[in-house]
Amino acid sequence: MKKTLIIFALGFLFVGTFSSSSIADQGHKPYVGSDAFERMKKLVGSWEAHMKMGEQTMEMKASYKLTSSGSVLIETTHEGTPHEMVSVYHDNKKKELIMTHYCAEHNQPKLILTGMDNNKLMMDLSSDNDIDLAKETHIHSVSIQFEGNDKMTHMWTSHKGGKKDMVVKMAFNRAK
């Protein structure tokens, strides 16, 4: 009985090792994206921010994680709160940076890069959204100003009723 159990355990270990190594060795090359995506990839890790909404300042936590063989960046903001949100960044087939924001407003605006200069990315609402611009409160534009590797400032602009509603400024520092 012990011999059978040992043979079974060794066989299971062999199959498990073979299966995971064959999956890992499928020849996936590291993904090299657009200049904008490559800059965003440097954000991987944990961040803390002071967020200004009108006259109120709040603290929040965020994280950035690469997935899908390094071709997708997942941003999670307001981590651990009921207001937690996710934004997913990747290049489209034309190597243009796009982002889908899974919002606490229960919609998913899609933004596309409109400019990148002086360490600043600017994104605006893409034309292929299913957002009802006249009725839904939604994120309409985002800018990210990189201030070295450990600091950045986000400016998120929302629209409501077809007009600019609010600008939220978030000053991030990489968590130590």
C-alpha cells in the first residue's frame, strides 16, 4: 500500500511539473508595447494618494499589476473600500494605448490616448463607447503626469448631463 501511494505521489508530481513547465515554455516573448504602454508598465506596484475632490482631501490606495504575458496593466484604485474601481490598460491593434474604466457609476467608459509629451499622458473618451453622454455620469478624460519613478499626478474629469462636472486630482507616491 505504501509503495503504491509513493508511486502515485511521484507520478502526480511528475505530471504536475511537466504540465506547468510546458505551459510556461510556450515561447511567449516579452510584450513590447507602445511608448505610452511601456511607460505605464513602470507603475507596477503599490501606491498611496492624496485625492482632492472639491474642498475635500482623502487618502486612498492603488495598485498596478501586469497580466496576460505583460500586455495588460490592471489598475485598482480605492483598494479595500466599497468604492474600489478597476481600470485596464492595453494597446489596441494599432499600438494605441486604450483604457477601460470599470467605474463605481456602474458603467465602463473606454478612453484612448490623445497625446503624450513631457512625461504626461492624456486620454479622452473614445468614440466607440456605449455611454449615454446626455444621461450618464462618466469619466470623460484622464491625464497622468509622471514625476520620476515614484511620484505621479492623475487628473480625472467626469461629465454629467453632457457637460463637464468635476475634476479629481490624485497625487500618488509609490508605497515603500
